[in-house]
Amino acid sequence: MTEHGFQVSPWELRWNSLDLSALERTESTFALSNGHIGLRGTLDEGEPVVLPGTYLNGFYEQHPLPYAEAGYGYPEDGQTVVNVTDGKTIRLLVQDEPLDMRYGRAIEHHRTLDFRSGTLRRDTVWESPTGRRVRVRTERLVSFTQRAVAAIRYEVEPLDGDVQLVVQSDLLANEPLETESKDPRVAATLRDPLEAEESYAEDHRAVLIHHTRRSRLRMAAAMDHELATEDGLRTEIQAEDDLARLTVAVDVPSGSRLCVTKYLGYGWSARRSAPALRAQVEAALAGAMQTGWEGLLGEQRRYLDAFWDSADVVLDGDDELQQAIRFGLFHVLQAGARGESRAIPAKGLTGPGYDGHSFWDSETFVLPVLTYTVPEAARDALRWRHSTMDKARDRATALGLRGAAFPWRSINGAECSAYWPAGTAAFHVGADVADAVVRYVAATGDEHFETESGVEILVDTARLWASLGHHDVHGGFRIDGVTGPDEYSAVVDNNVYTNLMAQRNLRAAADACARLPEAAERLEVTAEEVRDWLAAADKMVVPYDDMLGVHPQSERFTEHAMWDFDGTAPEHYPLLLHYPYFDLYRKQVVKQADLVMALYVRGDAFTAEQKARNVAYYEPLTVRDSSLSAGPQAVLAAEVGHLDLAYDYLAETAFTDLHDLHHNVRNGLHIASLASSWLVAVAGFGGMRDHNGALSFAPRLPSALSRLEFRMTYRGSRFAVDISRADATYRLLDGPPLTATHHGARIEIEDSPLRRKIPALDPPEPVRQPPGREPKRRTP
């Protein structure tokens, strides 16, 4: 066991004790999802519980946004994820005593999230207050193969003689919730958010149908059961507006057991009628029961076997980190696998944090992982963006701009950030979406997606940049009044990250129109417009400080006063909770990687010397008050030669949730941070880059690791890169041969393993961080 409570194991996350104070962490870490349905890892009996949660991707309620003083162009409505009808609860009474982990005695208690089976298992030996003992074994899954289905196997075995057992299996809507929101409108939205429409119960099956009050979204939840015991049993089922319950009573003799298999079906729609949704979820139940419990387990295992064959990362030298990286990959898969044209929220479907919103995190951190491991999931997430183009165009029009302005935060595609500097002003989101499109098309060759969706995204985001920027008197193309990734420097001129990403966006749009003239004609793109895009890209202003020899994060950033790091108490981080924004905005202090992020995603725009100098300059300024920072900092630290620092940053991003580094895991996991652990392994220590649609590798290991292997998919081929201290071996697993580079030299990845030496590295001068903000030194 680690000091954080989890047993170290390469393929599972295991908790071996009953620590009720840890529920606020394990409810999130043990969450199950398939990208459509999300079940928090609450105890089967429903109580004790910190934060119950069952979520459907894209299902939300609206509420008015609060403004002390409204302004033109401010979004009017917020959106909040809704805790939908909960089907996880199965209560047990032993000789009329309810099994409640707060009472009696847990002689044994183990919970295991298995990354290979895709299930959450629980094994408890419980002694009631009057001394009756039972063993309860449960297993829970959310199906990757049957999108609308979840299932639970609940098994009870008496341990000291015959016993009467009563099981109550529930569907419960409008569970009581505690919210930490300081906005009373949000709290009101979350209080009884569902209005009942229909309830039905017969035999072992029940269906509840509800809708939200303001967003008018309709959902249906259904349950059915299979019961197995050696003796007769009594059952009854009931349904009312917010509760459906199957009650099972049985006398179980010593040596026998009761087994309940519960199947759940979920669906929602903004358009479909209640009868249509009921038919949908009952059909899902029929399919699940026809497959059966063992069949669902087999499908789940085969799906995950294929995933790990394409996505696994293997480390030698740090067992806990190995576990953390697979934990992160598993949750990234869960967040996006079956979203199917829905967003990937920042917390996935593991909790209500950020109100269930999706940000730029999805395209910039999560989609690169999915693009190279589960490309169809990346495609579906990009199709969601494409489906929101009308809202993005409306937003651009409201701002007096052309093209499409994608939102800073949203569930349905409409902007719902009430804070302009860190919301609408973060126009880089459009370029991040465009970048994800370019990467996906290059990695897959998916011409259908590019023609039907991708080119339209590229064109409308290019139009936004053409109207947002302008040519100055010196001939340069400027983009003023924007916010880059660093939210401690807002509404600035010529943010380097934004400008370079816009440059790539403009060129990609021009290239797509040249290759797809019919699509360009459909979108009414003119030759003059394309020339304007290319002129803007060629003349894009990229500030540079000649005196310091570095790139300012934005224009004149390096002229700002330095933040008083020495005078900042450790307990005053994160800074945004203890200092006014106006002071942060006018000082050299960086919340999260911004210029350094540009060095990674637009590394083709910098020389190696510029990267090294920029990293050295920005390390002492970056306080990492965001979970998004450690990953990009690790990638660049590895590239410029600070390999052990990169290793420390990898540990920070990989353990963000397992160690609850930001003290907020109760509200859900940080999916982008979990994705960053893959990015650091592959792009950091593997040196993988995909600039201009070409793969390159420059692998090197930190001193703590003796070996690193990762797998990727590119253009229909799967391959593995196996890195040791001295060399790297490239192996084609299946598909056609690939061309790439190894430390600048061309290589062919074919059936026969190809081994290449890793060139020696001249160690760079050490860099420092703000006092007290150094990453924790990782000692395996």
C-alpha cells in the first residue's frame, strides 16, 4: 500500500480497507464510464456517500448567469450537468438489519478498479451489530460495446448459518445533493432538477422518464434483473414519480448464496418523445439480457484487450508511476470511447466539477491521445465540435466577427462563461480545435471526415482570425486583446501561442481548400480570401525580446514587473484565490504553460537554442496553479535536456488525482492532466512530434527509468517504440510500413525490429522554479 491508500499493482487500482473519510476520493477514482454513461464509484448500498452521481453526456440544465453589471455580448445562460436517475443502488438487509458500512464491523473490505476487465469489484465481509456475518461480492460495469447499458452483479453469501436476506434494487431520481457552488442559481438548478413524466413497473423491470425544467431535455432510465438462488424467493416491484424499486426476499441456507444481476439502460434526447425513449432503453435492456452477464464481461475484456494493444505504456523503474499512467489512460478512454458526437468534459463523467463543461483541454490534451490510440473516438469528439458550428457562428456574429468563435466552456456548444478575460477573450480555442482536426486527418487519412466536417471547421476558424486580426503600419498581422492559455495574463496583444496557432490554422485552411475545391466552393471560399489567409499567416507577428534573447509570452510581457515570489507565502497558492486579478495581469507570473506550450505544439516555429532559452526564462515564473501545466513543462524539459525535471513533472501530472494534489478530486478527475501522462511519456521521453503531418522521434530516458515502451496507431498501422538508456527499437505490429525520423535520421518502421542508438546529450545548465513551487522530487 502507498501512503495514499492504494495498493501498487500494474493493472488495477485496489483499496484494501474501510476508510469512510476517503470516499470523497474513491468515488471519483473508482468511477466507471463509456463516454455516454458515467457512474461515480459510490458504495453499492447508496450510503454512506459524499457525492452521488450518475451522468449522461450532454444532459444538462440551464440557469441564468449572474452579473453584477451586464455588458453587451455577455452570455445569458449557464449550463450545469445534471445528476440523472441513479440505478447503482442495491440495498441489503441481513435478518432485518441494513448493511451500512457505518455500523457493525467490516472484517474485510476490498475495492478494485480493473483496467483490463473494465469493471469495479468489491469484496466485503460484514458483521452486523448483532453478530451475523455475510460476504458481499459485487462487480459493476459500464459497457464499451453496448453504449446505453450498465450492469451490476451483486452476490451475497451467509458465513454463519441460514439467514434471511432482503435486497432492494432502486432507480432513484432527484437524489439529495450538496453543492459547493457559490452561485445560488446553480444550487437551485441542481435541487430536484428532474420533472417526472412516466413511471412503469412489471415483473423485474421498471422504467422512469423525466425531463429538465428549462433545457427541456428528456431522459429515460430502465432496470431489469436476473435472480439466482437455490431456494424460492419472494419479489415485488413498484414505481412512482422518482422511485422504482424491486424488492427480493429469500431465506438463504448455509453454503448457498443469492445472486442478483441488475441491467440498466439509459437514453436521453432533446427531440424524441417519452414513448420513443422508453422503447429505446427497453431495447437496450433486451440486448443486454440477451448477451448476459458473462457475455458483457467478455465483450468488455475484448474491447480493452484491443485498446491496450494499441495504447499501452510500459515503464521499468517506477511501479507506482506505471500504475498511475495506466489509470490515466483507462480514464481517458472512459471519457471519450462512446461519446459519439458529444463533448469530452474536463472531468469526463466522473463528477460535477466545472459544471460538466468541456474546454480547450479536450482538443489539446485528450484528443492527441485518442487520435493515436482510439482514432474513432477522436473523430466523434471533433464531430461534436462540427455539430455546434451554428452556435459558434452566432457567437462570432454577436462579437462583430466573421467565421466561428468556439466557446471557452460549454456543454451544448453555446458559450456559458460569465468571465470575459478568461472566457470569450481566449480565442485560441478555435485554433486548438483546428489543430486537432489537422492532426486527426494527418494521422488517419480520413477523407470522409475532412470533406464533410474538417474543412468547414478550418475555413470558419480561419475566417475568425482574418476578421479578429489586422495588418499594422509595419506590415505585420496582429491579433490584439486576447487571452492565451495563461489566465494570469489576460486581454493581451500578440500572445505568441495564439498567434502561432492561428498561423497554422490559416495555412491549414488554405491547404484544405486547395486540395478540396468542391468543399471550398460549397463554403463560398474565394481565391482572394485564401490569399488573405496566407498573407496573414506569412506576416503573423511573433514578439521577440532581443535584449533577453527570449520570446515574451505576449507583447511587452518581459517588461512587466516581476511578481514577488519570495514574499508570497506557500499557503497563498493558488494565487487567484488570494490576490486580485489586476495585480496578476500586470506582473511576470505565469499560471500555466503558455509560451512553453507554444514551444511544444508549434515547435517547428522555434530553434533548439530558442527553446532552451525560453524554458530557462519561464521556469522561474511558472507557478503551476493549473493541473494543465506540469505536462507541457515536462515535454519541453525533456526536449531541452532536463530529463530528471521532466520525470518529476510526469509524476506530478500522473498523480494529480491519485494523490489529490489539488484537493478537489471529490468533484471528479482531471482528464486532461491524466492524458498529459501519456503525452509526457510519448512526446516527452519518446520525443514524438507530428509537425506538418510527419512523425519524428527523439527518445531519451531520465535516470530513474531503465526502459520505456509505448504503442501508437498511425495511418492504419500499429507500432511500438521500445526505449532503453542506449538505444531505441521500433517495431511494426500490424499494417503497412511507416516512414519516420529518429533524432533527425530517416527510418523505416517495418516487420523486422529496427534498433537505433540514442546520441549523447550535453547536460544543460540547471533551471529553477519559483520558491516553494518546485515539483516534488520523485524517488521510486
